[in-house]
Amino acid sequence: MMTIDVPEAYRRALDDFGALVHRIGPDQWENPTPCVDWDVRSLVNHVVGENLWAPELLAGRTHAEIGDVFEGDLLGDDPIKAFDTSAVPAVQAAIDHRVLDRVVHLPFGDVPGREYITELFADALIHTWDLARAIGADERLDPELVTACATWFADAGFGYRQAAVGEHQAGEHRKVPSETDAQARLLASWGRRA
């Protein structure tokens, strides 16, 4: 169970990711990231795709109804503008508390809106660290968001890891010493080496 408001956690995580998007240098879009086979551009494209899917899925549409409109290069010639344009409707859809109990149709099954938004939050948070590492920015994540994500992932991690949405996000769990800080433990649970 999350200890903070799920839509607010998602908004904050996406804001933090967006702040880093605005710091990407022209020569950094091809930098490798901790995500297997993804450079910075691919990572940002992934998050933009998630942002574009969110309002549609939270409105009750299915993947089949939407089709492949959000596949391929979503960044075009202005990746920063593409991110900004995608983030606003995603957050607006998520902060409408009526969607928390709505059924969301994901490829692997139906889930409550609250669960889907939690997955979006976790994805944005972990990818914030991925992007920071890739561009050499400060890698510290918001401690309150780290705690909230760790609490959720402790219960949901196995199922999330098995689902298709987790194929790039959640790598194999890494063991870390017990005295490791909360952020490093969270990242290790997502297969990251902090």
C-alpha cells in the first residue's frame, strides 16, 4: 500500500524525469542507459509512449482499440517538446481521482486504475535514475518517492516483473548489503547497480 497519494506521486516522479529531459545535451541523446538496448533517446521515447497511452487507457480504451498509433519514434525533431506535450494530459488523466477505481485494460489483464497509475509512477521514478545516470546528472531521487515505490514493489514486484510492462523496467533483482541506503536497495530490486 502506498503511503502517499498515488496520482501525486506519479506527477512528482514525472516532473523529476521532465526536469532531466530539459537538461539533455545535444550530444547526449545517443548515450547508453542502464536499460538494456536503450540509449537516452529510446528511454525518453518509452516514457513519452507511456504518457500517451495513459489518458487513453484511463478512459477505458483497450490496446486493440488504440492500435499501433503510439509505436515507433514519438519524439520527432523536438524530443523535449514531445515530452512536455505528452506529460500534461497524462498527469491530468491520473489526478482525476474518479479513475482510481476504474478498470484499466492492459495487455496482460485488467487492473484497477490505482494499480496502473502506481506502475506509471514506479516506471517514471526508476527511469529518472536511469536518465540521470546516462547524462551524468545528480542521481539522488526524492526520498519520499523512493519509500513509496519500495513499499509498493515489495508486494507487487514479482507480478510486475512477470508482466509484459516490466520487460525493460525491472531487471533481475540484485543483492545488496543490509546497510545499503533505501535508494540503492530500491534500484537493486529493479536490477540496477547504483
